[in-house]
Amino acid sequence: MRHNKKFNHLSRTKAHRDALLANMTISLILHKRIFTTLAKAKALRVYAEPIINRAKVDNMSNRRLVFKYLQSKEAVKELFQSIAEKIADRPGGYTRILKTGNRLGDNAQTCFIELVDYNEAMLKDKKDAKTKTTRRSRRKAAAPAAAEATATEAPAAE
């Protein structure tokens, strides 16, 4: 029976896997976007999101807990200063995975994993989509307006 065996081990020992995920989390925090395989990105999302969530409350205990996992002063400082401001009102889902196709050498699925609030292109598209109007025919909208205009003019002429 496979009870509680849902975790992807990535063909590594626990120590190697923890070091890999910690280093990838540091790179994600510092660079805001990294290029990796799909399996590593999905494992990184499970590892990094609770760490990023700790940055919402900036106190000594949260900083120490995050430093215990990351072991990087620069990453902890970046996380609690700039990233915490952008994710303060977001209730989870701090990362986005964008698939980029398969790698040439071994045909592994590759992707970008990025912090959601740092992709300016997607944020700009989202703002443009909100201001865009619906695409409806002008004839249908103009016909009832013209009928109302003639109806209101007719009684005035009498």
C-alpha cells in the first residue's frame, strides 16, 4: 500500500533534495524567475510557498525559521523587505509555472517558475484586459436607440 508516499523524491537522498530545493528557493527569491524541469518546479512550489508565506509577518521568529531553511542572509533580507510588500494581500499562490516544452538532450519537460507579482508583462496585460470593452455589434446597439429617438420625436411633432 502506498499510504503517505505522495512526495516526489527527485531520485535524490533527503539531504541532497533539501539542499537542491533550498538553493532553488534562494535563486527564485533573488532572481524572481528560474528555468528548470517541470518535476523540480512542482517540488519547489511545495517547498517555497510556505517559506514565502512566512514573510507576511516580519518578526524575529519568522526570520529565524526562514533562515533555518535557506541559510542565506541576502535571500532572507530580499524576502522580508521587497517580496513581503507585494504578497501582503495575496492569500497564497505566490508562484506560477509556465511550461516551455521539452529539452533537446533528454526530452525532459522544462518550464519557468516565477513569482506571480514580479512578471510585469502579465500584470500589464491584466490591467489592459480590465479596461477593454466587450465586443458587440454597433448595429444592434444603434437600432434600439434610433427607434427610441423616433418614438420620442413623433409625439413632440403632434
